[in-house]
Amino acid sequence: EQRTTQQGQIYFLHTETGVSTWHDPRIPRDISNLQLREDELGPLPAGWEPRVTGTGRVYYVDHRSRTTQFTDPRLSINIRRHGRSMFQESTVIRLPNQKHKDKEVEPLPKYKRDLVQKIKLLRGELLSLAPPAGHCRLEVSREEVFEDSYRQVMKMKGKDLRKRLMVKFRGEEGLDYGGVAREWFYLLSHEMLNPYYGLFQYSREDNYTLQINPDSGINPDHLSYLHFVGRVIGMAIFHGHYLDGGFTMPFYKQLLSKPTTLDDLESVDPDLHRSLNWILENDIEEVLDHTFSVEHNSFGKVQEHELKPGGKNIPLTEENKKEYVRYVIVLFFY
């Protein structure tokens, strides 16, 4: 089915699987990458205009229906007129001795079916929360997208952020049918999630998922900025846009107020996970000389944190090691 988001972006939904895509399934994907001449495609239909996102990707605006899409509308027209055969000769490439094999389509795993249903329910609930009228208007500078967005978003009430989003970059003309808002989310998330600003850090050197920087308090306004980040994440979910970044699984659990466990440590700090597991699985009497305190390196200075009041004077024993592990997990994630 062809559907349209609240922002006027056209997308396509496969109703049997619940999978959605920006790409028109009537157009072979290899055609989208084919360099066709303008005289082969013909002029754009009346009311259509090509534009380019900040990342250089071309999209098309239909001013009559106030919608945007990535697929060239001329391709859709030619497919309807002539069918796929007009492109097949130039786009289908066969390898030597290539044989066609009919693959049986396996049913979707249960967890994927559940996810599709959950997404449908979420979309329905969010739609019911949208105000019937009004717009959430933002005008920001590309050069100062973080600070401009912070000042404007934090002044608004929560209900105003749920109104139809209309974003404009200062000094640029054009109506936002979804493409400008999409680019705004991309540029803003790229800035606000950048570890350079100290709010977040990569969970590991070999993993680019993000978690809150435990030293973010060095910025006196860090809680206000984190509040802003939370608002932007909520806006992206509500208005159906993507952010340029991803968080650790324990971070998402915390957003949902779900308890974190020792297993959650494995993906973000494998060494600490192995160390705590070893403590639980082995007899530590007369082996470890630990107390209920841990050391933390903050900007080159080693600081001691007590896991509980008077922790530096409480030795780690076989009897209290489970309590010790629980306190370490709490300190790590909270």
C-alpha cells in the first residue's frame, strides 16, 4: 500500500510483513541507480520540483498534494505506461552459467511478527495524541543548529511539540513537506550526540553505540541539555523520523524503566562483565582484597566512589559478594 506520513512523506507498506520502505516497489531498484537521459524520462509532471538534501540526495516535491518522495515520479509514469520491459534490457545483468532457483519464502519469526504488531499499535496511539490543528514551527541556522534548536524546543510545551512539524533553515526558502524536517533531525542528532560535547560517549572503542558520559556533569547545564535530547528523541519517534546515532541496549532499558542486570554489562564493558562473573562463580575468600568502593578516572584524576555509606571500610567477602555486584551494576548504569 502507498501511504503518507504526517509530514507528507510518501512511503510504501507491505501489509503481509509490515515492512515499510521509501522506495516505490513498482520501480526496480537498479533503475533508481541507472543514469537515464532527460530526453528518455521526459519533463517532470506539472507541480513537481526536484530538490537536494544536505547530504546530496535528490528528492521530489509535489506541490499539489504537499508530499515528498525519493522516487523520480517520471519512473512511475513510464512503468505504468510501458511496464517493466522497457527497462529490463538495459538493467538486467546475468552472470555466466547463472541458474534461477526458486527459493521458498520462510515464515517470519514470531518476534518479528510481534514487533510489527507493536509498531502498528504505537503508531495508532501516537496518532491519537496529535493535536487537531496548529504547527510546531522551528527556524534554525545550519551553522548553529544545536544551540538554536535547544533554545526553541525547550521553550515549547509538550503538546506543541506534537503538532505538525514545520522546520525552516534561516535564509533558505521553501516549504517543509517532510524533507527539511528530515534533514534537521539528521543534522541536529549528528551534533547533539557527538561525544565531543561531553554529553555522551561511545560504549567501547570498537563499538559506536552511545551511552551517557559519567563526566557530563562538568557542564553545569548538562541536565538541561539531556532533557533537550530526550525531547528530540521523543519528537523523532512521534513524527516518524530517524536520528543519526544509536544507543546501547541498557540505555533503552533505562528509558523504559526496566531493571538492568549483569548480562547487560557484556555488550558495553566485557572486561567488567567477566570480572564480576568470576567473583560470583568462584570462592573469593583470601583471594581478593576489595572493599565496597571503586575507583574512577575523571579527567586524569583518580576518584574513589563508595558503593554504600562507609563502603571503603567494608571488605568484600563470600557472603556479601552478590550485594557488591548489584551495587557495581547500579553505579555503572546510573
